[in-house]
Amino acid sequence: MPINKIQFQPGLSLPDFFARFGTEAQCEAALEKTRWPNGFVCPECGGEKHSLVHRDGEKLWQCSACRKQTSLTAGTIFESTRLPLRLWFLGIYHLSQPKNNVSALELKRLLGVNYKAAWRMKHKLMQVMDEREAGRVLGERVEVDDAYLGGVHSGIVGRGAKGKVPFVIAVQTTEDEWRPWYVRLDPLPGFTKKALVQWAQEALAPDALLVSDGLACFVAAGELVAEHERVVVGTRKSSDLESFHWVNTLLGNIKSSIQGTYHGFKFDKYAARYLGELQYRFNRRFDLPAMIPRLLRACALTTARPEKWLRSAEAWG
Ligand SMILES: [Zn+2]
């Protein structure tokens, strides 16, 4: 799909959203359907026979085989939440439909919840997106470059700057017209041969064509794929070269998105999650309305991530 068609595609409007997910009952029904599309399955023993019990106003599915009681949210990213599901759904809407990203602070205002609750929701949803994208493998032609984020002035800065989080940006394009398909954004402990080999094993299909500049650590990564084109940059910056058009375009978009959305966040600590969110949104840009049910399904499949766990994250964890 050409870029202009992506920009002009209809998303799900707010009135349509409220018509479908405006009440708690609608949201519960949607979550139940996406979590158990063929009916209840016991998370403990896999049993399907069950009875419904109500305790303290909560609906529980009790397995007839092992007697375990399961709530709709237990074992999902929504576990132990004190917020109604309709607010979670509204959060999913705001994190997936608008062109611009939404910070925890803005989510607080949009949902009318306190900042800590908004922070937890934002980070849990970013975590879901990051985990969902972890297995993405890029093929065809892959432009790759080193990039850096964070520090006092958030945004992209040059190679070697101190206090910044290094990350790999890789864009899969078609081999003939170089149209962009998918991106991977991965924080690294550093641009070493070892880190790049490990990255390439996870991120690149064996038959890919890798396009990089002359940075030495990309050589070892290039040996793991069918072909490696090293574009010798010389005195020109790689940003001037057509071979890195999409890497540079996306870095520009990421920079404006981060600067326009966030003010002073802990990029060094939560880089993987912020980059995972950007990657998830970019890779699903072809079908905005579908992003809501897909993200909901990912939420149902992602295990509980309590606040303590969220706060102990490593930049490249
Ligand atoms: Zn069971």
C-alpha cells in the first residue's frame, strides 16, 4: 500500500468505538471471545467443562476437572487491575488509532485516572506490543544502521555520544522498488560484533540482502545472510545516501514522534518498551481499525506484568 493511502485510511471513529466497546459488559464479552474463542479452557489443566460461580461480584470460571477458579483477567496483562475494562479498551484505542503517540501523562487526562494508574497502563500496553514484536524476522532487502536515543535532549544523536541508548534500526523493503514493509528497533548493550551476530540471528531471514554502511560490526552480521552490500560512505554522511533512505526517514519520524509525545522519560531504562511500541505501530499501519482487536488479543495472550516487574526492566531486556 503506498504511503499516501496509509495516511488517508479511515481509523475507527470514537463514536463507532463507543458503540462497540462503550460498556463494561461489551468489553467483558469482547475479552472473553478473544481469550477463549472456542469456549473456556482451564489455564491449569486444559479442561473445558466448567461452571460459573460469582464471588464478591466477580464472575469466575470453575474447572470441573481440577476445580481451579479463573477470572476473565487472571493470567492476562489485565490481571489485578483496579480499572474497569472499558478504560483499558479506551487506552488501547488511544494507543493505536491516532497518528501521534500518547504519553502516560496524556493518558491520565484522557481517561480521568491518576498518573500511577496511567503509567501502569501505558507500560503494560507497551510491554504487550514489545513482546508481540519480539519474533519478527526481516527478509528481502534490509537497510540497517546504528542509532542512539535518550539523554538530556531526547532525540537522535550521533555515533559515540555519551549517556545514550544505542539501538539497531532495520527496515525491510522490497528488492525492486525499495518500498518499506517492516521495521525492527532493538536496543543493544553496544555495537559489538557479538551483539550484532546475536541480533542478526534473531532478526534476519537467512536469504536476506543486508545493506549497511562500513561500520565493522555489521560484517559479522552480514555473514549470516545470503548477501551483504556494504555502502562505503566516505566523507558523506549515510543520511545523504539513497541506500539508507528508509532508515533515515524512519529515524526522522521516530525523533519527531518522541519529541512531540514525551517530555523527559527514562529512555535508558525503558528503551526496549518505547522502541517496541514504535515498531508495533509502524508494522501494523496498513490496517488501523484491525489494530484494536489484534492488540486486545495480544493483551489476552500476554502474561501478567506487575508494576514491580515493569520497573525492574533493563534497556535491552
Ligand atoms: Zn482445570
